[in-house]
Amino acid sequence: MIVRFLLVAGVALAQTPHANPVARGGELFDRNCTACHGARALGGRAPNLTRGDWKSGGSDEAILRNIVKGIPGTQMPAFPMPDEDAKAVVAYLRSLEGAKTEAAFTGNAKAGGALFFGSAGCGNCHMVQGRGGRLGPDLTTVAKDRRQEDLRTSLREPSAKLRPGFRTVNVAMRDGRTLTGVAKNEDTFSIQLMDRQEKLHLLDKANVREVTQTHQSLMPASKLSETQTNDVLAFLKSGTVEAAAWKPAADLNVSWERIQKARSEPQNWLTYWGDLAGQHYTELGQVTPANVGSLRNAWTYQFGASNIQTVPIVVDGLMFVTGPRSNAAALDARTGRMIWEYKRNLPEVHSHCTVMTNRGLAILGDRVYLATLDAHLVALDAKTGNVIFDVEVEDYRKGFSITHAPLALNGQIAVGITAGECALTGFVYSFDAATGKRMWRTDTVAPPGDPNRATWAGDSAKYGGAPTWMTGTFDVETNTLFWTTGNPGPDYDGSTRAGDNLYSDSVLALDPATGRIKWHFQYTQHDVHDWDANETPVLVDAVVKGQKRKLLIMANRNAFYYAIDRVTGEFVSGQAFAKQTWAKGLDSRGKPIVLPNTTPTAEGNYVCPDAAGATNFAAPSYSVKTGLFYLTVRETCATYFTETKKPEPGQPFTGGGQREDEKVGEPGFIRALDPATGAVKWSTRIQTGSHSAGVLATAGGLVFAGSKEGNLIALDATGGKILWHHATGASVRSSPMAYAIDGKQYVAVSNDSALVVYTLP
């Protein structure tokens, strides 16, 4: 007899062919499931599975999926067993439940779709594949998750079993109004409600007299005939929905016009950088040097995970955040209470090719856009979290991933890729914001036919890196999209890729309609220290030598500051802003004058800064009030080593590494620079430098800064004096931002596990 062994959740199972699937399923269940679900699935620490009350989908397909992949957000782990075994477990559970084999779906799916979105009125409250209403549950996968008999019962008796998050309540306000709708969340002090017109009400219970649950669904009982019911169910099973024009909600529409004028809405934070120019500055001025000492914690939102790097989006009291596994949530920005949550069932991504995190979202219209670790772009309905579309940007199995926030433009969403350490090449993509259809792609390693392909020796461009792993900026005046690129590959071994290696370590000026490169500027030619150029390309207007110039400014990881004419790409000025030992300075074109004996070797060469850079992707900030450019700085050094390795796409391809100088450590600073020249105007020492904790300048005359040791710090914007600090409880890995509700200013920052929000008493 042939015996196979299967390792399931750490348990070795002897697997033999079994003539009776139910018996086989019982054996598997007894060995793996009874510890939680009890003998014969009657319940224990986990639910009773014999009642037919399946909280996470009751169809055969849903149960099988939950067995094999687990249920995100619960204690149900994945049991990656062969399909035949999983089906046997399902058969066993069905035998306990006494359920009959489900009948095939009959009916005319096309006629059912017409009914659903037409005379039956289902689409007024329910969404399917992004089309329809928001008041009821999204029904995109309902026919895969629930059995046909359950669906028929729900149509006949919609109040018999209300789904969590869709209970109907009446809210009597103290001002005499009564609101009726679906309670999205509620605690002792607040309630979040969607009314019949799909308007979200974020209510403080201090203004509420009484909340009454009706136990009745807002959905009326079905009056469909048997034939019509069959047609509607067939439509839901088919998963085929005819596209409809996108009409954003009247009360939640972040139009392109609003995004272009984001600075005029200081109460909101409409893009990852706060505005299209990347200035990461707020016009809010309620918190000042005089009262900042009174800042206190308003609320904290726990992500239930670590390595949080999100910067929230805030729109009219709604806050949108992301978690490290490409999850997303909408919060009441006054209280931190969740309104909806999107949990992505991530496959196994190449963790050696990426950082396991997510930095934020884009918003356009009434949709938020999430780029994922498995290299997809997902559009979510901003009021419900329902998936509008989910499109593949690249194949994650090759090693690609996305960690940054997309950028919303006029009818399109721009997104880059993480591809720098695994013998891959980078690009920038643009997708239609309404449909998810790809519009254009720009390669960041000069492609065949581009004269700059000659800046790569041999065939090294095939594995050239130049990833695009941070969010770009946009110049409304010149209609230009700016996106930065990372290191060439391999990171430290330049022996096989002689040349400047364009367009690595560069900023690209792109035509947003086509992706065509208007001009480029390369910060570090032939980078062999993994310095990248993925820092923020900040757009400012400044006076240089008596002349007003439109500048693109950047404090680069290589320790040099650059000011570039953002219309032409011409170098204007620059100098070192931090300790560096690899270049004599910049020449008249902005090209570093590289010193000898600074290239990595097999024995090692000592260079400052280290590979994480003098600054990094942590947001800098430009204040229109002081005219200064603020940033976080590290003054570190390392010994760099090199080795030659054959490239294998999807596998580590760094060509060496570095050993940090522990004697120097990681001294940190918050610095203010002159944007026209890069000259240091003031510098304030902090204990430890951070590559990810950024700064925020405010109209109130403050600079807020996060720190690696976990503090949020407030400094005087004119002189750098530390005025206030608060321990957030964990290392800060993101950049602060600000928003306001009813005239009250809040300052928020993410630490390693939570979003911490502050306000004045």
C-alpha cells in the first residue's frame, strides 16, 4: 500500500487513498480541528459547525477556501492540504449538518442582472463588482460564500439574520432630530451611522439622547416570482456585471480640482505628501510655540501588527489608513473608531525583495486606491471599503511588490514598483481611475532603442534595478509628473555594469498623458553604495541669485542637497548637508566629484554615509511661512564590501553589503536648509537618526518630527529649539501629518504598532 505523508499546520498526517470521503474527512477533522471546534464539531474555543450558521461563508467553496487559506483577522489558521482532503473535510461537516448536496443555480443571469439593477431595486442598496448602492452588504461573492437556500431565505425574510455591521438603528439627537440607518460601529462615547441616503454621520454621544436598535432590516421582503428569484441568483453566481459610468457620491467627492488646490483645505490631508508639490506642510496654525506644551493624546488606533509606516489621508472627518500587510481601514478622525476594514488575503510574497509594509493610499472621487505587497492596484469604495476593481500591476511571483502610496492625477492613478535587490527592473505605471485599465508604462532602466541604454555595460541593463518605491509629485503649472528612481543592480558591485546606469538614482519628469520622459536628472552616477534617489522631489518657487526660479529640491541619501530647475532639468545649486567622505563636491552640472578609494572592495572601503543614507524616504517639509526646508538627518558611516554574483531574477542580487561603524553609531539631527542653496540654517541634535521618521512644518510656527526612539517632538521653526515631546510607546517609522475637525487641530503620527493622535485640551 502506498502511504504519503503530509505536513499540515506542523502535524504529520499519513495520507492514504480513502474510498469514503466522509470517513476520510472525519479522520482529518479529528486530528486537526477538534482542539478548537470540539469533538464532532460541536464547538469549544471555536464555533459549533453543525448548525449551518457559517459566519465566514457557508458554501462548499467558501468552507474549502477557509480550510486551506485560513480566515484573516481570526484565529483560524491555514491548513494547506490537497484539494481532495479539504473536500473530504467539507463532506464530513456537511454530514454532521445534515445538509443536502446543493442544487445547481438555474435561471437567466442576464435577465437577473437587469432585474437586480432595474425593477427589483436590489442595486439601490447592494453593490456587485463596484456597481450599485452602499447601504447593504456587498454581494460580489455572496453566491460563492453562501448556499442557495440561505440566499432564498434572505430574500424572503431579510430581518431573520442580520449581518454584522448592518444592524438598523434609530438615533434620537438632543436637538430633536432622529436619524435612521445602519450602524457601522458604536461604543460608549460615539456611533458611526450610514443613513438611507448613504450619508455617513460620525456622532458624539454627548449630542445623542437615545440609540434604539430596530432588529429590522432596511431591506423589504422580496416580491419576486420564483423565476425572477432564480434569475437574480443566477446573476449573482455568474459574477458578470455590465460596467456603468462612475458617478462619485455628492457628499464625498475628492475631485481633481480639489486635489490641485489641497492647500486651500488645511482641515483635510488629501494626498500622501499633503499636496501635489510634496511640501508636507500644513496651513493649520492653532497649535503654536506658546501652547504646544499643552498638547495631549486624543486617541490611539492599534493596527494589531508591527512595522507601521502609514501616513493617513483625511477628508471631511473621515480618515483612511493602511496596515503592513496591504490592509486598509476608514476611521472616524475625531475618535479613531473604525467604520470599515479591508483585509487582503496575501499570498507568500518575496520578503527578501521588499520591505513588509505599506505607506498609504490615494483618494480620487469617492474611491481610495491601495497598492499591495502582491503588486496589485485596488480601488475601494471610500464609504464602505467595497472593492471596485483589483488589477495586477506586475507578477509578484517574480519578486515585484509595492509598498508606497499611489498618486491620484486627473482621471488616472500613477504607481511605481519595488524591484531593486532581486535582479529586476523598475517602471512607473498609470491606470485609468474609473476602470483600472492600464494607460501607459515608463521603464526606469533605459530600454532597447533608448540611447541611454549604452550607459549599461553588456547585458547588465536586463537586471538593472532602478526601482520606483516612493510616491511621486506633480506640477500643475507645467503639467509634469515627477517620479524618482532607486539604485542600479547589483547594489554594491559595479564591475559588471560600467557606465552611469541611467535612469537609476534619478528624477524623471514625465508627461502624465503618455509617460514620455521630458527630461531626467541623475543624482549619483554609477551608484555602488545603494543610496537610491527615492527621496521626495519637492516643488517650490524660490529666489536664486536675485531671480525667481521654479525649483525641484531634494536632500539626497548621498548627503548632497540639490536644487534643479523643474521646467528644464538644469542644475541650479547644491552642496553637502551632512557628513560625507565620498565626493569632493558637486561640479557645475551637479555631478558629484568622486574621490578615489571610495568604491566597495572585497576587503572593504570605509565611506560616509552608510547605505541607509544621510536622509531617506522620511518626508521633509517646506514652510511657505519661514521659507525654510526641514528634514531629518543621520550622520553615519560604514565599510562597504563587494562580491560578484550571477543574476537570477527574483533572488537576492546585491553584490555585497556594508558593515556599519558602531563607534560612530547613528547620530541624528533635525535641520533647516536654505532651499535656494542647501546651506544649513539651524541644526538640532536628537539621540538617534531615523531613515523613516519625517517632519511636518506648520503655519503655527512649529516643526513636528518623529524619532527612532519613539518620540513625537515639536521644535520652533525659526531656530530649532525643542519645545515639547511625547513618548508614543514605540519607534516612529513614518511622518507626522495634521488635520482639523470643527476648527480643532489634530497632529497624527504612526509608530511601530499604532496611530497616535494629539490635540489641545
